[in-house]
Amino acid sequence: MNFRFKVFPLLFTFLSALQILAQDTRKDSITQLEEVIITQDAIPKKATGITSSSKIAGRTFERFNPTDIPSAINQISGVYILSGAINTNRITIRGIGARTPYGTNKLRMYFNGIPVTNGTGSSTIEAYDFENLGAVEFIKGPKATAYGSNLGGAILLDTKASVEDKTLLINSFTMGSYNMLKDNLTFSHSEDGFNLSLSYNHLETDGYRQNSQFQRDGLLLNTRFRTGQKSSVALLVNYIDYTAHIPSSINQTDFEEDPTRAPSNWLESQGFEANNYILTGLSHTYQFSEHLQNTTSIFYTYLDHYEPRPFNILDEFTNGFGFRSRFTGNWGEAQFTFGGEFYKDEYHWGTFENLYEENDGNGSLQGNQLSDNTEFRKQFNLFGTLTYPITTKFSAQLGLNLNKTNYDFRDLFNQGEANASAERDFDAILLPNLGLNYQLKNGKIYANISKGFSNPSLEETLTPNGVINPDIAQETGANYELGTEWSLFNKSLSTNITLYRMNVKNLLVAQRVGEDQYIGRNAGETRHQGLELDLQYQEQLSRTLTFSPYLSYTLNDHSFVDFVDGDNDYSGNPLTGVPKHRLSSGIDLRHTNGLLLNLTHQFVDEIPLTDANSISSDSFNVFHAKLGYRTSLSSHISLGLNAGINNIFDSNYAQSVLINAVGFGGAQPRYYYPGNARNYFGGVQLNYVF
């Protein structure tokens, strides 16, 4: 069925219902939302360099199973996370990053203000427990001057804040289908000038598919204390230890007949990845005066990763460290921010033979070494923004970001002419950003023009012979954005609409030359343009019942402008890996007696799987439901209960896809990562206030 017949009647019915409800609503029955789920801010008060952003927080998280961060993120228009497994997520923003084979890149991620994107631009949201997050903010496009001007934008993760002047012990326990068990235990303390939060989390599940067992343990320490009238210090420590078996992608026949299957080679080798990860960050904030403040952070990351695959065994570890310093303040009527950020990591990796076929059915067995490499990767960013109110209603913001990137690759295995050691030093790139904002009585209109970039990974700069190709260039793009935000019907309806267009030059293409080998090259130009719509409504149906429907719609009109691959000309084709239409909607019903019902829905249009657009995934609809109840047992103890159903109608759908898959040895290409079948969960939360 054509998409417009599915969605447009729903939009019309939804808006008509809101109008009817608004006409019958008394002014004194409207209550203000405790949390704004989607926020747009063209010229922010703190001059962060952000021209518009979308944010999800507590109430959005509560709608879903606490292991299901993809569903929460997919509530945001323009942002789509494809999840092959708990440990395999690819976040795309306005189509940027859709061509990455497995992980997330072309954006920057920050955790409590500390950069956690590695030296080649990869980010892993699965390194953070969903239940420890207080908010996730998405800056769409290359306008996040203070957070890097990457083409995809930036993701800002923030932990839950301590409740002021309270000491709490909170335990959340959840169990569900596929032998899923999850527990999060948090101790939180706050008093004058001191805040402490310490969390332990555990998750285990057998998974929906063969060879998809997962187990994770984690610790999070977050503390801040005042060291003087003008200064404070914060310490952040995040540690995770997880082992995730890998079911991998499957071909179309298996996807249609039995999506629980894993490919035979992954099943026989019992492929998995084991990770130990730690992030430590120390931050100092000093208030020089009422007009100037500085926050400086130093940080260290360590990742130990071991991954047996059918074709080889990868053994690697990474040490990363750096600093970030940011000044904010005002100069007369103007607000400003400026600072710098430096990140360096040392990546050591080697591969070994996998002799699983000789291991009598016991899975992977490490054999002879095949490679031994070390990479040194450095990035340096300088940034600054200036926001000036031209009139009482009209403001302008100018931002600049300067990036310098260097790669140094050491081949420690091959000798002589076979040695592939090389260095790549990219030219410094200057990235401007201009934002305009006009304040109206019940809303605002904003516009942005910005320039962004994406670095190739070091591996993408290598030729098939393993030598760095100096002709590989950075992707660059110019972004144009126009948006508006309105509050209507006595502020019971919030509406955000954004139009954008971005042209990306020197498109980086990962060409598959082996089962796990991708060579990068610049192959042309893409055009990213689209529309994003967010609606949220709240109606007090009675003194005890609140009705809150919401909807977000994304139109992706993305295409190759100039893309020639060998003898094939794909110019004009829709961009691979991106659905043209996407819709998320839902209803929250809250009763003052503590009952809460969440109904959520997601529609994803078909996704082109090859550059030639010769095959596409099927469009799908998925529905979820969750029922919760909260009550106080005493002045010190409160209880929360919840139960839910995911994929109510048991749809067989692809939760992630692998584009341009190649079948080796006559096998069918493996494009699909199936989503879970209908599954159930339930949980209990106990809060104790000392």
C-alpha cells in the first residue's frame, strides 16, 4: 500500500481530534507538562553554538523496556537507530552515517560533557545503561560548533541528576522473554555543595536468535562537590564488562522462513565479542565573575576487545586521553562561548587464524597470527560562538570550528616492501555556522547555514594493498535549515516543523573487498533534504486523567547527485540505507492514582539495500504497550510496577539492514537483522528515602 494512504489519514484524524478536544477544553483544565519531550532552541540562552536540537528524557524512557534504547531514540524525527543486536547499533541523523556497515560514525558523542567518540569518529551508545541516563539530546546536522561540526551532528548524554537534599536507594528489577533479567541498583546522596550517585547494573538474556546470548555488568560513579564559593569539581567513572554472542545478518530466505537463525559459520564458530571499557573524567568549573565561567575536563578511556569471527579472530585494545576547556559568558548584551578540545588514542590490534572447523564443535580456536598493527590518532578542535540580540525579538549567532586530524599507522607484522606503515595528516578545516532566530508571540522561527565534515577512518584511507591512499579526502557538506516552533491551544499543543537541505561532497564509500574488509574511496556527491514534524498534545480529560498523544514524522528525500562506481552510474538514485518515510506515534494516559498506560507505534518505509536500488527491505509497522503503577507504601518507601508487550502483532521485520551485501561462494547476500518477535517484560522498582 502506498505510504500516503497509510499516514496522511492518520495525520488528518489526529489533528482533527486535537481541534475538537481543544474547543471543549476549559482554560483551568490545562496543566503544564513536567517534561518537554521534544525541544527546539534556535538561539540557546547559554550560547552553546547549538541552533536546534531534540531531546528525550524520563517520560520517553519510561515508555519502553529498559533494554530498548533504540525504540526511545526512534521517537525523534530525523534520527534513526538501526539495531542488529544490543551491542550492534548504527545511528543515522538525516541520512548521515547510513552507509557505515556496522557502527555509528560521522557524529560526535559526549557523556556529561566529556567526548567519548574515538579517534576515527566511532561512537558506541551501547556502552551506557539506559536506566542511568537522565536525558539524551540530538543536535542534527553540522551546527554544533561547540561539540564539533560533524556532518551528522552530535549526541549529548547526561546522567540522572541527584534529587536535591535527598538520600535515595533505588532498585529496578526487570525480567522478560528470552530469559532476560536486568537489575539496576542506585545510591544517590545530595546535600549542600555535594552530590553523589553510584549505580550498579546487570543484564543477561539468551536473545531471540541463535547465538545471541548477552551478559553485561556495569558501574557508574558520578559526583560533584563545591570546593569554594566560585569553584566545583566533578568526577565521572563509567565501567562496563560485557560478552555478546553475534548472530550476524541473514539472507532473505532465512529472514522469511525462520528469522531466529544465525548463519552456519557464525553458529559453528560461536562468534562473540568480549569488551572491558572504562571512562574516567575529572572536571573543574570556576566562576570568574557573573560574566565569565570556565569548565575544564581531563579524561581517559580504555577498551579491551576480543572478537572471534569465522574468518579470523580480532584482538585489540585502545588507550584514549585528552582534555576539553570551555568558557561561557556575556559581554554586554552579547553571549559567547569559546574553547578547545584535544583527543588522542593509541589503537593496538592484531588478527589470528580461527580454527573453529578443527575444534570438534567447541567453537572458535585461536591459531597463527595474521597481522599486528598500531595506530596513533589525534583530533584537535577549536570553537567559538557569539550570540547577539539585534532587537528584542530578533537574534543572530555566529560560530566557528577549526578541526585538525592526524593518523599514524604502524605495521608491526610485515617487513620490507610488504610493510604498510604510513602517516596521514589532514589539512586543517575551518567550519562556519550562522543561526538566526525571530521570537513570535506563541513561538519562533529560526534558520541556520552551516558547514560540516567527516573524516574517513584510518582503515578507509588504506588501499587494497594496505598502503595509505593520499587521495582519500574528508567529506564536506553545506547545511541549510529553516524551522518553526509553536505553542497552540493555550499551550496544550506544541508543534515543531523543520525543513533542511545538505549537499555532501567527496562521499566516502566503503567498498567490500573481503568478508570483513572494506576499502574507502571518494565516489561523488549526495543531496540530503527533508522535512521533520513533531507534535505533542496534552489534555486534562478530568481532574484525575491526563491524555497525551504525540507524533513525529520524517520525510527523507535523499539521493545520489553524482555517483559513478566503475561502469555503473547510480546518479539520481535514492540514498542507500535510508527509509523515505518514517512515523512514530503514541498515547500516554496518566491517572492521579498512579496508573500509567503507554501505547507506541513505529512505521518505517522500505529501505534501498543496494546502490542500484535493485532490492529493498519491506516497510513495517510495530506496536508496543506498557502499563505502569506507582504508589507510596510509607513516608520513606515507594513502589513502582510495570508490564509490557513489544511487537504486539508479532510482525516479522528488519530492525537493521546491511547495505550492498555480497554473497561469497555462491551464497545469498545477507542483508537482514531481524527484530524480535512478540515478547513480554515486567518489572518492579523500590525507592527508599533516608
